[in-house]
Amino acid sequence: MSRLEWKDQKYWLNGQEYRILSGAIHYFRVVPEYWEDRLLKLKACGFNTVETYIPWNLHEPKEGCFRFDGIADVVKFIETAGALGLHVIVRPSPYICAEWEFGGLPAWLLKSDMSLRCMDAAYLAKIDRYYDELISRLLPLLASQGGPVIAMQVENEYGSYGNDTAYLAYLRDGLIRRGVDCLLFTSDGPTDEMLIGGTVEGLHATVNFGSRVAESFDKYRQYRQDEPLMVMEYWLGWFDHWRKPHHVRDAEDVANVLDEMLEQEASVNLYMFHGGTNFGFYSGANYDEHYEPTITSYDYDAPLTEWGDITEKFRAIRRVLEKHGISEGAPWPAPIPKKAYGRVALTERGELFSQLEQVSSGQVHSVSIRPMEYFDQAYGFILYSTWIKGPRSRQKLHLREVRDRAQVFLDGKLIGVVERWNALPIEISIPSEGGRLDVLVENMGRVNYGPYLRDHKGITEGILIDNQFQSNWTISLLPLESDQLARVEYEAVEDEKAESNGQPAFYRGYFEVDENADTFLRFDGWQKGIAWINGFHLGRYWEAGPQRTLYVPGPLLCKGRNEIIMFELHGCSGDSAVTFTDIPDLGETAAVDEQVLNFVQDEEKA
């Protein structure tokens, strides 16, 4: 029976000493048509294993409704890796972090007041139902059954969140009870607090960090003397937030740290080998001093770019592996072509407010303000509308706990924007005959790490004028899923420079493709919104940057006519047109700070 085990500070596979050389590729951040390309490049670089998380919210988007097709076909991804001769590390823990929406937890968990990531019976019941569906699909892929899966994670960086080790044991025992017989492990930062809270006696422990190799391994050895050294996440780049530069890390620095790990005879998983893209509404957010949402690109300054090209970092890693006697593992796949399809005019427009009934997934009347989750809505937008009696002169409108960005309209005119990270009141005056107040709130991604995971969306604490709560609201639910998008009605835009009057609106255009290739959508002149290609949700765009293009994988296009839709929140500042270019643009760059790569150690010292 094929099984990965450990003894004497080493891994053993089929009776032979084994070093895990792994790279992270998340199937849910890559279109399925490119899985083989990215995996082949991983193997060609010299790696023997691929690692992936499994996000619960992708596979159970609505409670009790499971999805394992298309980009969610984790079985096909693992089978593809196995067919290429790669082993697989699977991380199916209910929580994954990964800069992914809500850390992979499904938004519908927030409809009740259950506690998360602990021995709360209601929470455990939801996990058990999900695992009954998921784990049965993974069992035939285990190494003991002739498959490529050699290890599976029990929970992810739990020591950064809690200390309920009975919960970790429950998850471990649940995997074993369902038939999982591969090596099980935890992964945490190399600090006292995290290794105490995130590990269980008898369960293999791994560590995550970006540098300071000797210091990190010394801390690990204080807790685990006999186990092999395994860096489950070697952070060789970093993720990006809106309104901040694109992070980059020097290739030689990355190579030198990897060399030091290998000199210590450690196994390693590069996080990320290929970052990919946060398609749709799945990018998460962080909360340190304030809320910081993650951008659509998950390039991560990885050895493979977001669009799959090799980088100097890839070559530097290859040189280190060669130094340690690790040869290339496969021939190189042909480069994926890129093409500039040029300028595309979006000649049709449909304003949101004029067609709320057909575009929304439902409209409800409520005495008080409620968040999205109360109405079983996970993502997108929510609109709160009411009639305000007048007269009122220069009073203060307060949106209490806006999550995450609200546009406020009085009688259809934009009077202000309130952002979670800068939640200032808006001055409001109401004429004697009264006025209609509309508050459109965008969910920009739930917090994915730390103590603020419970992150309801919409307005969570009410709307006041001065000290007076406002009641009796019509609430329009706007998840903007494919069925709502199909109901939008458009009118011709006679003048591409026509003013949009600040109203949120859908813009649609078409372009011809004679040959499929990767391309990049430039949104110059557009302010903030989301984009679809042929019904596929590319993700969010925002002039605040850093990224200036959205990646469009070639398989999303078809020969002949292609459709692009932009839901623009503020209107174009120039022509209502976009450009498809063959040159990506992730914006201005800044080096990853050493403290960022070792935030867990630095937090503990502080």
C-alpha cells in the first residue's frame, strides 16, 4: 500500500526516503482548460507534488446545494495532476484563508449566531454534511487506492485564530472515520502561541513563513523534535489590496531562502507557484487597522504569472533545484499566445434604478435595515430605499457599519459615498414635499483572516438622520448572478461620450474573434464595477488600482461574436469603450516588506 509516513525526521514513501517538493496551484483560480498547462510547468521546474486548498463556499454556495463541475471539478484537477506523475497535497479544511472570500467559509453560515471554527454543535453539523459529500469524492484519489493524494490538511493556521484543540481532534477523527488513510497534518506560523493553539499531539505539524529559516525551524523544533521539517507555505510573494501597490519580491532573495531550506533537508511547498485569478466575487479582505479588500488578480508575484508565463523568479528557483541535484521533470508546454483585440465600444446601456424589479432576485419590505445574509444573499449588492419626509435642512445622514462601500442617492442624484475605511456622515437636506433615499451597498469581500471573520454585508447597524433611526425600507437584492444579468434591458447609446448622470448602469458591447488567445481588458476611463465576458464573471475593477487590466483567459472567448458587459457604479469619464490588449498591467509595484513575510513572528515579539 502506497503511503506517505514519517520517522527519524524524514518522510518515507513506499519504503523510500522522500522529500516533498511542492508548489501551490489553486484549481479554483485557473480555468480548467489551463490546469494541465500550469501543472506541466510545475513538474518541468522539478517539483514532484502540487498542493491545493478546497474552498467550502465554492462547493456548497447555497446550503445543501453542492457543485463539483467546471472550475469546481476538484476531482478532475487531482486526476490531471496524477496523470502527469505528480503527487497531490489536499487542504480541504472548512477554513482555508487564502485571501479567498470569508476564508472559504460559506456566507450562509452567518444567517445564524453559531460560533465558527470551534466545537459549536450547529457549526459541526454543517461541516459534517459538507464532508459527507466532499470526502467520498476524494477517497478513490488517495495513494492507498492508487491515486495521487499523499497528504491532507485537518485545519489551516488555527493557532492564529483559536485554541479549541478538541475541534481539531474532531476534524481529524471525522476524516479518519470517513476512510481517509493518508498522512494528516496541521499548518501554523512558527510561534509559541500558534503552535500551542493550532496543533494536536500525535497529529503531524507543519509551519508557514517567508524568511528567517533558522529562527523558524528552531521554534518548530522546540515543539516537534522527531518530525520532518516541512514548510507548508513558503511565502515567496504576496497578495495585493485595492488602493495599494502591487507587491513584488526579489527573485534572488526568494532563491536564497529556498536554498537555505533545502540545505536544512526540509521539504517545502511554494506558496504560490502559480497564483491565478480571484474570478467573480470570491476575492476576500483583511482587517488590521481597517478593512482592506483584495484585488481581482492573485498574481502573487509567483514563479508563474497570473496568465501562466514563467518569470525570472521561476528561473532562479530552477537554478537552486539544479544545485541540489533536482532535474527538470517534464518537457515544456508551448507558450500560450496572447492577442490584442483592440478597442470595443459598449453601445448599449441599461440603468439599474429603472429596472430594479426585473434585475433583482427579490424585493422585500422591512421595518428595519437588515444585512444580505438575512435574505440568503451571499455576494453582490443590496439596495435600501425609503421615503424621507421633509423639510430637513443640513442634517447628518449616518450609515452605521457600512460593509463595505455605499453610494447614497436623493431623488436619483448621488449625494455621497460612504466607505467602510472612511465612514463619515453625509450632509442631507430634504424639501418640504419629501424625497426618495436610495443607498446602494457593495460587498467587496468578506474578511478572510483574523478575529473579524464574522463579516455581515450591507448596512448592519441601521441608518440615522442625526439621532433618528429611519424605518420602513424596500430592500432590493442584487447578487447579479447569471439569471439576473440575463434580465437587464438595454437601450442604444447614441453618443459614446453621453453623460451617465452618475447612475449605476450596465453597459454592453460586442467584438469579433478570429483566433482564440489570452487577452487583457483595460478599463481606462471606467471608475468602479464588475465585468463579464460571454457571461463569465471576470471580477471587480476599480480605478483606485493597483491593477489596470483584468486577465481574460482565451478559453472564455469563442470564434465569432463575443459579448462584454460592464456594471459601472459611477459612469465613464471618457468614451464608453474598453480595450483588449496583449500587455498585462498590474500597476505600480512595491517590494514585499520583510516584516510582512514574518508577521507571525513579529506579532508575537510585539
